[in-house]
Amino acid sequence: MPDNVKSPSFFYRSHMNLSTKKLCFVLFAAAVAFTGCSKKPKRPDPSATVIGPEGGLSGAGLGDMGGIAPGTDLTSRAPGDYSNGDRTTLAAQTVYFDFDQSGIKASERSKLDAAKAYLEANPTARLLLEGHCDWKGTAEYNLGLGDRRANAAKQYLTTSGVAADKLEVLSKGDLDAVENADEATQANDRRVDLVVLK
């Protein structure tokens, strides 16, 4: 074979060498992409904001509200003994939440408006906002979610003009929840109770 003509094995080796280089480059680029890029922060869901998707407030997420650090014992957050609070006067105004949500739904806002009217008519009364969750999730997670729910109700009321010193917040998490309950019972467990303190 003349010197200026390449053998078929030369072309085969050159092609394999080029394919191997391309494969190595693709694998290297993929490795850099997966290890060098951090995840973008997730945009907050409008329904997870303080007032919810139809609200008029700024929509600041409750994850920033209250400065709850991981591992915080939320059962000791509320001062005082609330066992003698009046649970019947505003029982019809219990605020209910969707699964794993802490935003106040439009259908529930009138209940907080009624609580505001009660406080205005009874100037010596104060209100305990007691956050509850269904049985799903860890105890720690549910204490945090109950706290976010109670604080959402508090923020709604303070934005409506109720003085913050008339409101207390307590999370009971899933302490009162029915374990392995049906959906209707779970829906009743996702709530903020309004307890009148005098």
C-alpha cells in the first residue's frame, strides 16, 4: 500500500479515539453540571402564604414568621396556663386549613372577622389562637405547622386592627389528632381554635 494512502485500520482507530474523547467530554460536562449547580430556591406557593392566593397582604411566607429554629420546643412557647379558657363562645369560628397548608382560605376569613368583632365588643377579653394538625407527619413537623397556622390567624387579626397584646399563640401540633382517622376527621383536625381568655 502506498505511503500516502491510509489503511482502514488507521481510520477505525481514529474514529474510536474521537468517540471515546466525545464520551469522556459528555460525562465530564454532566458531572460538572450536577455537582457545580446548586438547586434554585423554590418559589413559595401562594396558598402557603399568610393570607393565601386571594389575599391582599404582601404574601410573606410564614416560614420566616416567628423565627422558629429547627429543634425549637414549641410546646413551651406560650406563657401561662390556658386550661380554663372559654372554648365555647367562639367555637363556631374555628378556622380550618387544607392539608399541609397554613394560609387562611377566603372562606375562613369571616370567622376571624367575627373574632375581631367579639374582641372589640369585649375589651377585657383576649384570644388564644391554638394551632392543630392531623396525625400525618412527625410530631416536630406538626408542632411547626400548628405554630404557622396560629401565627397566620394572628397576623390576619393584627392586620385587621386587633392589638397584638390581645392575642396569644399556641401550637398543639397533632397532640389532639385522631390517629389513622378518615379524611373528614383529618379535615377537622387541621384547624386553629379560638379560645377566649379573660
